[in-house]
Amino acid sequence: MPCTGTCKIVCKMLGKPIAVTHLCTPFKSSGIALPKQKHIIMSKLHFTTKHANEATVQRNWYVVDGTNQTVGRMCARIAAVLRGKNKAYYTPHVDCGDFVIIINADKVAFTGNKLAEKQYINYSGYPGGKKEETAQDLLRRRPTVVVERAIKGMLPKNRLGRKMFGKVFVYAGDKHPHTAQQPKELKF
């Protein structure tokens, strides 16, 4: 059967001058000649995405001074470092984050009236088991919990998020027991 011209279009799409007689095969039901399928070789100029895994991840140690830092802004940046979003090989399903030490958690700042108005609520699951506490009271009683709860709320709510949360260490004073890891200072 003669060629209907469809194979010339295919030749233009492939970008190679191929003889029309080699491309055409008769279409059985309608008698129209259609082009054969041709193997398209992929370009070697592109690169495949490399996923991080436990063997390729390199973890660093950072120390953050919480003095006069706004709680939400500081914790958002720390959560990104714990997830590994500061690295070029960030992979969402792999824990590729770094270890973070937070000192002076008792000197963090709240903006506006949050110190007096923000409520931290705990509920035991039993009737009458709801306890509320203002940020001012919680910061005075347990200053590390304010920072820990803010960071935990910004991490994924699954096994991976719990593993990431295990890499943060919060201290109320300016001393920490991780000097052997030689942490670098993380500034915002």
C-alpha cells in the first residue's frame, strides 16, 4: 500500500532523515499505512535524582543561643535544620537533618501579648483532665518545654518526625554537656 504521509510527520518529530519505505507497515483493519514504533534513546545530558540514605547522610552539630530570640521564628529555622532542608541532598522520606543544641531557653522572647495570653493546654484523656497554663507561667516553671513544644509542632507527625525530634537538646542555662561533639554556632 502506498504511504499516506503520516510517516513523514514522524520523521520530522524524530529529527532524523529515515527512508519512508522503512517506516511504513500496513494497518490490518483499515488498510492505512501507519508508522512503526521507533526506539527513542534518552539523552545522556540529564542526571537522575540521587536519594539520600543512612549511609550517605552526614550529620553536623549546631548550637543555638536563645537569648532574645522570638520563639516561633527560631524554632521554625531549627525545625528546618532538623529535617535537613538546609542540605542539597534533602530527601523527604529520609532523616538527613543535623543535631541542634539550644542554650538559654529561659531567655526566649514572645511578641505582642503572647507571654500573658498564649495558653498551653494538656489533656490527659480523662474527664476533668484538662490543664491550661499561660506562656509566662510555663516559661518560669519549665522553660525548655516552651521551645520543645514549638519545635515538635513543626516536625512531621509520624515515626520520622519523632526520630528527628530526638536530635534536639534544649537547656535552660548557657551550659551543655555536648562539648565533645564540637558544635558550630548556628546564627539566624
